[in-house]
Amino acid sequence: MDKLLIQGGTPLAGEVAISGAKNAALPILCASLLSSEPLQLSNVPHLNDISTMLRLIAQMGVEVTLDGADGLVLDSRGLNNPLAPYDMVKTMRASILVLGPLLARCGEAKVSLPGGCAIGARPVDQHIRGLQAMGAEIHVEQGYVHAKAKRLKGARIVTDMVTVTGTENLMMAAVLADGETIIENAAREPEVVDLANCLVAMGAQISGAGTDVIRIRGVERLHGAAHPIMPDRIETGTYLCAAAATGGNIRLVKTSAAYLDSVVDKLLDAGCEIATERDAITLKAPRKLKAVSLRTAPYPAFPTDMQAQFMAINCVADGAAVIRETIFENRFMHAVELIRLGADIKIDANNAVVTGVPRLDGATVMATDLRASASLVIAGLVAQGETLIERIYHLDRGYERIEEKLSRLGARVKRVH
Ligand code: EPZ
């Protein structure tokens, strides 16, 4: 398995381009199942999760054609196998996003239940309950969700909690349903809005995306469209944290601070100078960061996907901070690895108290999940000496060419096989 070897201590400097958003691209790839006409995508990130999703829809009968450096054309005219098998779903829970589109387009679907994952049980009961409200007959047996519906009917759905992929699955199911669907307590994440924009380009009738009430009026069919994937706000935030932790000065292009207000606010509180342009953002770090407390919550509050990265910068900040994780039940696994690098972190249920230390010292650490691995990279960049990060396949799921982009910013990092 690949590892990442980092020589810490170099402030990041320079400019890199941010890739398309993984968490917008994944549902949008599934949206191609909804129309028999081609969907042309651009700014698609080259990530393992994207390749996995492409393999999954290709074995259903979708024709995938590469189109330039970061483009794809998806043609699901030949869709004939509404099945998502366990051996593909187990590697990526977002596979559940094919359920709604398959039901809407084919009237049936057999989708393996996604296993839990390191950060939590991550059930899909809200996806199932919402589809049942729209008239789907669903039963779960032998680890598969079996779903059938001649034609889904519009319904009013109130999810028990804010769920990003739950909102996305139900929105995609609703676009071809008979009548109007109202999703209340809907997720407001920018990736939900990007999916809605793509669906509208395909002829769907959706209003309210980005608010907690989304209305979808079903239509007979969708047509083809062309859609650029929005920039990845979590990749953007991750590089901002890496520059902040290393006392750096960087410029990120092909991105925007528009969807990162809560993260930018915390970086400003930590003493960073941040300038935003239409499609770029620059950060100049202070010599010493101030510790910042935070509490994760659904958008527009502080994103859980940035919690691990902020724990890393608090490890070397001045003072103590409290980090409260309210979305997932087990998303502090990076803490024990950071402690191996010399961090002072005390975990109490879903609270972590991080007290800044004068320095971290390189060591061998192990990545456990995607964003935890990003926090280990940040810590390795600031630690004295050499840090070896194992199991970086987690990183490759969500960060395109990370060692290349970091090297371009002056980091001393290389991938070892
Ligand atoms: C999406 O996951 C993202 N993944 C996650 O990013 C992100 O951390 C999460 O939203 C929260 O922002 C994608 O978009 C592909 P949820 P999702 O449904 O949709 C509970 C990353 O690092 N819940 O919003 O799976 C759930 O257990 C990944 O890129 C139910 O109980 O998250 C969690 O506690 C990690 N039943 C909470 O709701 C359900 O049916 C929020 O989960 C659905 C969710």
C-alpha cells in the first residue's frame, strides 16, 4: 500500500488550482441515470471515488466517454441493469445515490446496503422512508435494498435530521414522479444546489434548493445537458489550513470563498489574512496561530468535513480550543494519530480539547478515513523531521494529486510504494 513521506517545517507558498467537488460530482454522475440523452460534465475531479462510481454506473449500462482533461459524457440510453452489487458499494457508501434515480427511471432497483464506515454507522433509513412516502415498495433482505415503483408519486417528506445524500436521493427520485414533492428539513449544502442546477439544466422543475424546503414538480422525462462541476470547498479549506499551520502564504485558483464563510471566519479568528476574488482566494498566515474553538453542524454552519483539519492546526496554535463534533458519532480517530506526533488532545464523548504545543515531531502514523488523513498531512507538514503516513488510499478518494499540488507549494512530500 502507498505511503506519504513528509519532511515538515517548510511554510507553503505559491499557487495551485482546486479541482471539482467530489461531493457534487458523485450525485451528479447518478443524475445521468435519469435521462436517455447524454449528460456532458466538465471540471470532474480525478479521484478514486469518482472512478468507483463510474464503474458502478457503467456495469448498469451507462456509456462513459472521456471528454478532454476533466470532461465526461454519460449516455444511459442503454441502461438495463438496475443493480448496485455489494463488492462495489462496500468501497463507497455514496453508491446509495443510485437508488432514487434507478427507481425513477427504471421503476426498480436492487442496491447493496452500504456498510458502515470508520466515522459512523451512517444508516440510510431516511432515504428509504422518503422513497416509501413516494409510493415505492421497499424491503431489505440479504444486505440489499429491493425497491419497486411503477411510477413514484409526489409527496411531502420531512426528514428526521438533515441528510445531504438523503436530500439528493429524494430530489432525484422526485424529478420524474407524478405530481409535486416537497422535501422539508432539506440539506442546504452547496453540493445539493449544484445537483439541483444540473437537474434543472436537464429539464427538471425544482425550486428552493439551498434552503430547507425544496419543491420538485415531476415531469415526463429529462433531456441531455452540459454542466460544470462546482469547485471543491473542502479541498479549498484543506489547503487553506495547510498554509495556516505552516506559516505560509498561498493563492488558490479555480475556486471561491463563497461556500466557505464559516471556515474563513475561523481562519480569520486564528489570525490569518484572507483575500477573496471572484474565482480565487489567498491566505497569509500569522507567525503563530491563535487556537479557535468550533462546533460542526449542517451548512451553512462549520462543516464536519473540515473538523479534522482544524484539529491539526489547533495542535500548534497558541492556547486551547474545544472542538465539538455533532454530525458523526466517531469522527475523532485522527486524534490518537496526532497525539503520536506530540499533540495534546483530550477526547470526552463528542468534545475534543486541544491544547497547542510548541512543536510536533515527525513519526509514522496511520490514516483511518478521508478527512482524518488530510489532518495527518497538515500535521506532518508542520512537524519537525519526517512523518510517514500509512494507508493513504483514504486520501486518494478525495484529494486529486495531493503530493503534486503540495510539492508545487514548496512542501517536501513524496509518495512511497
Ligand atoms: C455527506 O455524507 C458527505 N458525503 C460527507 O462527506 C459529509 O461528511 C456528510 O454529508 C455531512 O456533511 C457525500 O456527500 C458523498 P448525512 P452523508 O446523510 O450524506 C445520519 C467526505 O468526507 N443519517 O448528511 O452520508 C448520519 O448517520 C464525506 O467527503 C441517518 O441517521 O451524510 C449522520 O449522523 C464524509 N439516516 C447524519 O445523519 C440517514 O438515512 C448526517 O449524515 C441518513 C443520515
